[in-house]
Amino acid sequence: MLAYLFRRLFAAAVMLVVIILVVFCIFFLVPRWAGVDPATMFVGKQADPQAIEDVRQKLGLADPILVQVWEFFKGLFAGRTYAAGGDVTECAAPCFGYSFRNEQAIWPVLTDRFPVTLALALGAAVLWLLFGVAAGVLSALKRGSLWDRGAMVVALGGVSLPIYFTGLLSLAIFSYGLGWLDAQYVPLEESFGGWLGGMILPWITLAFLYAAMYARITRATMLEIMGEDYIRTARAKGLREPVVIGKHAMRSTMTPILTMLGMDLGALIGGAILTETTFSLPGLGAAVLKAISDKDLPVILGVTLITSLAVIVANLVVDILYAVIDPRVRLA
């Protein structure tokens, strides 16, 4: 088990380094190949030539690409100094870059908005796992029943309807119409009750989409597994049906569910743009949307790296859970 864990940790570290190299080249090397000066993307095309040159020197954009990559890696662990003439800007470690549009380092921006996105992703994940998996299992066990047909119709609607539609509809009904839930986000440190009330609708809206997908996948997987030989053997041995389903069928059913969860949760931690925009949540998704409109490349780069790291960590946890729920992984 330890050897398996070390292999996965090493693979995750290598993948993270490769992703950083690829993302850095996309943001700083590809524009140069296309004939676009990255410095103009920071200060704008209408800026004074001297201002563009100052930014080019300050960011080290005139240096060879290998030197730029090394400075970026070094900044992640030891911090970085941006200097041009007498103008010096310090960026403490971990330095994900510096936004010269907002005159601030990227890391404080990410850490300020990350808890909002993390709370949104984790809260929604709990809901969609509970209701999506439960609905899928019941539909598989009651195949062809009224429950099965109704649950799959609702799941199809959940998959088909976009988040901005269900989000605005839920706001119109439960917040503006009935007044049951607050549409205003309140920071957790100000009021737990206000924070909870402002997160319920985003959680439900986001979970509705994913619960629908998880219900359909769980139902299809469960139906396939219930026809396997080892399920028939367990029943022939006289095991009670709850034991057959809970101990034998569910273990195999959870394997594809965990795979989906690792990808979905990692991607959402990088920012649920539509949900955060619909409910005006100050998370990473809202930050990257504003950065795109402002052409603030360092912020986009930082969020991209955070998303990649979240996906890698989530899949690493999923790989460990594989070994916990499936003995075949431990034996392999």
C-alpha cells in the first residue's frame, strides 16, 4: 500500500511540473510565436512605448524562455523580485505572478477567493453524492417502476437545463418570490447563519446538475453489476439482500462514481464560473471571469494552475480510495 501511495505521489508531482511548463508556455511563449508582444497584453496596446518596455524589463519578458521558466519556478518556492530601473516590486513566496493592472500579487487574490469556491464545491458535492447516488441505486433496484421513470425524467431535466437558468429560477422563486432564502452572500467570519443562508441556493443549483448525471451513471452501473456472477453467488449463499447490495454491489458501483467525483470536484475547485456569477459569489470563477475581461494574464495563469493542482490532488485522493474500497487494487 505504501509503495502504491509513493508511486501515485511521484506521478502527481511529475504531472504538476509538466502542467506548469505547458501552461507557462501557452501564456508567454505562444503569443510570441503569433507575433503578439506579451507586454502589450499587460498594459494595453494604446500604452506608451516606454511603459511597454518597462513592463517587459520588469517581468523579464526579454529574457530567454528557459530563464523565464526558471524564475517562475523559483518564485513559487522562494519569492520573486520584479525590478525595472528604480522601480522594485517584491512578490513573496509562493509567487504565482504579479498583476500590474491591480498592483497586487496573485497569491493573496487566490487565497482570498479560494475558500468561497471550496465551500461551494464541497457543499454541492455532498448533496449530489447523497441524492444522486441514492436515486440511481433505487432506480436500479426498482427498474421499470414509477419511481424509476420519474427519477430518470427529473435526471434528464437536470442534465439538460443550464445552471444559469436553474439558478435564476431558484432565485426568483425562493429568494425574491417567497423570501425563504437570502440571495446576498455574507462572509463566514461575519455571520455563520448569513453565510449558510446565502450558500444554500448555490449548493442546490449546482448539486441538481451533477446529481442528475450521477443518478444516471449509478443506475446504469448498478444494473450491470447486479447481473454479475458474484452477485448471484452471494445470493445463493443465503446473504440478505441489504448485505448483497451494500457490501458487494455498492463497492463496484462506487468505482466509476469516484472517478467522476475526482474530475468534477477538482474542476469545480478551480472555479464554478456560471454558479458564482449567477449568485454573485466572490470566488475563483468570478475572479477569472473579470481577469479575462481585463486581459489580466497573471490572474488567469494563477487560477489555471490552482485548477490543475486541485484536479491532481482530487484524483490522488480518488486513487487512494480505490485501494480502500476495492481489494483488487491493493493486490495489484
